Amino acid sequence: MALLISNCGTRMLLRMAIIFFAAVVPLAAQGIPPNPTPVQANPSPLTDTEALSREALVWLAQLIQINTTNPPGNEQAAAKYIAGILEREGITPEVLEVAPGRSAVVARLRSSAISNPSRALLLVAHMDVVGAERARWTVDPFGAVMKDGYMYGRGALDDKSMLAANLAAIIALKRSNARLNRDVIFLATDDEEAGGDASIRALIAKNWDKFAAGYALNEGGEVISKGSKVQYVAVQASEKVSVNVAVIAKGPSGHASLPTKDNAVVHLAAAVAKIGSYSAPVHFTTVVRRYFEGLAAISDDEVGKWMRSLEAPDRGEHAQRVISDANPQWGSMMRDSIAPTMLSAGVRANVIPGEARAMLNIRLLPGDTIDVLLGALSKLVNDPHVRFEVQPNAGLAAPTSSLETDLYAVITKVASQEFGGAPVLPYQSPWATDSSQLRLHNVQAYGLWPFPVTDEDLARMHGDDERLSVASFNKGVAVLLNIVTDFAVTK
Ligand SMILES: [Zn+2]
């Protein structure tokens, strides 16, 4: 309309009116407190991590008490418990049914109305646990018993502590109202220990859009301490690939009173004996190279010397033997490993069976293929009665996570600060985690298990009397929250 004044003119009139109004009307009458307490635009989620850890310890105890031994898993009960906690905090969870009785939980804190999956940070932990032989434990494995400053229970290390810490992190962010620079997504998975039909592979196939992310923090790393001092922090950036292979020997069956030279059991036993003494060739990946370089600096002189010589042309081979013998984990980081795990043959003591079988659990280095290894084993066994059969559900080789991302830099910085300047090393785990499936979907996934533990306590993982000290749990909760805050909260 013709009478309209320009926008610019309207704004100027308004501003003059405000200046006038403010000049003559007392502040209090305008509804503005005379000394307003400064509103923190971006409060830190890190204000009281001790209180948060106390809450998280209760969640850890209650998660241990929900028996999610896999098989059968029954993770749905844990999923519902977690969903209830998130709901009370005003975070909307979604329980995703993966198979009957088996569910995952996903929840998201948004940074903006439109999500950018390539920036999002995923916090992953699995709800299922391996079985426990009750008779070998000194306490009830599902009792969440507190003893001598430790929480005992199946899952105390693997992976319910991480689950509780992830919950604490997302809840602290929500409570603080912090402004996020990327979405933070919480994901509790099922069927990790068996990697079966209800595992993250199925979850990704069905529901990837619900938790697609560019970055992830998961189990798989370790913080190794001796006494109260942290020796080093290992951040898992890649992992070996698990493949099961059957070794099958065949021969004529018959009466045991008339043995022949082509007895399948004898051929199988000879083959397994040869395989057992075989060492696959050594390959060093970038991650493993950097791991040994870092570890050499803090190891005792003798071990450090051999770690530095692993690739020396003159004494490399000797160094590889010394280091492999010193620690089976180190040996497994350098080469494909082969462990015979099962044997079967025969139905009667007086019948020669026509077939005998062994199972090999093979862990391939990233980049190695099973065909090449089986070629070498066939040559070694050199027996026409024996053949190899790759079993279904082999792991898939995934790309290594980059050591140049912002997230890796944040992990390195915060972990070093929090653990008294301990070196932070990239790590290639001999075991498999959900991270390989994520890496296959372009996620920069890191195994950051933030609880400082001794080698002795770590050995209880999947073993008897699994336990985590309360002090270590508290520290891990604080470290994880610190890393998530540094990476996802706008400063
Ligand atoms: Zn685990």
C-alpha cells in the first residue's frame, strides 16, 4: 500500500521508542531483573561428573542383573530398561526389534532441525554378554556384587560398563542443554558376541537411516595401568577378520580290528599337527607399526630394543620371534593367526570312521585373504585325503579408520591429559567388534574403552570373576564425557 513506510524506517522508529522507554521506565518495571544472573549460553556437561558416575554405577549394576547371555541373548529386557532411563530424561528412545526377544535401542540429540549424518557421532555399546560358568565364580555372575571397591559381574568389563558410560554421556549433554555442533546418537546393540542373525549387520540392513553417522566410539581399545599409573591408551582403529575353516579328512570306514594306512583320523591328526606349528608371514600395517613405535618408548630396554628392530633387515625375523613369544597379542597383530578349536570323528570305539573334522578359527590381518592362506596350508599339509572348507558367516574386511580425523585428535588430546600424559597409540585388535560393520559404511569408528585396568583384570574378560573397580568406572565415565563434549559441543 502506498502509506507503508519502508522496513528500514520502521526499524529505526522502533529502536528510538525502545531507547526512550528504557530511559524513563525502571528496569524492574520492564520485567528485567536489575542484576540478572548471567545466563550461560553454553553450559558445560562436565560440571559434576562424580554425581553422574554414581548414577551410572546404578545403571551398570542393574544392567548386569538383567541376564543377556548370548545365546539366547534376550536383549529386549535390557533394551526396555535403557529406553525407560532415556524417557525419564526427556530423550525419546526407539526400541528396534531385530528378532523375537532381541532388540536394539537408538536415541538422538539433535544439533539442528535437519540432520547431517556425515557429521554425527554415534556412541555404540552392546547389551549381550558371553555365558558364565557359575561354579567357577566366587560370586553370582548376575548379582552385580560390590566387593573391595570392585563391581563384579558378567558384562562389568564387556560391555555393560561402556553401555552405562554412553548413557551417562548422552544424558549429561541433554541435562546441560549444551549447543551441539553435530548430532549425538546413542545405540545399544544386540547379538554382538555371536555376531549372528540379530547382530549389527541385520540392524544396519534394516535401520541404517536411524543411526547413520560419520563417526563412532565403540569398545575395542584399552587403557592399561600398572598399579595406579596408566601405562598407555590403545585406540582401536582396525581389527582382524575372523574366518572359520573346517579341515576334513576322508578315508574308508571299516572294522577297527583291520586298520589301514588311510584312516581319516590319522590323516586329520597329522594335518592339524602341521597347521599347529605353522607361522603365517609377518605383515605390518600402518596402525601396527605406530603401535609398536609408541610402545617401544615405554617398554623396558630389552623389549623396547626388539620392538624397534621388528623390520630391521638383519635381525627383523629374530625380533618378530622374540616379540611374538613375549605376548601372544603382539604375535597376533603381525600375522594371520590359526587356532584349531574343535575336533570330531567316530561314533563307536570299534568302528573306523570314514570322515574326521577339525575346526580352525582364523584371524586374518586386514588386507589378507583366506584363499592365499589356505593355499599355503594345502601345500604344507600336502595330503590328498584332506581338504579345507570355508564356513559361512565369515567376517568382512573393513577399511581402517583414519588417524588424521578431528575425532582421533580429540581422543588423543583428552586421553593423554586425563591419564597423566600416557602415550595414546593406535591399535589393531586381534578380536572383532561391531566397528568393522560401521567402517564398511564409511564410519570413522574408534575403539575407545575408557576404563583403566590392569592386564590381570583385563584377562577376566569373558572369563571368571569379571570385575571393574568403581574408581576405574568413574574415571572412564568422566573421560568419555570429556571426549564427547570436546568433539560435539560448540565452544
Ligand atoms: Zn564386547
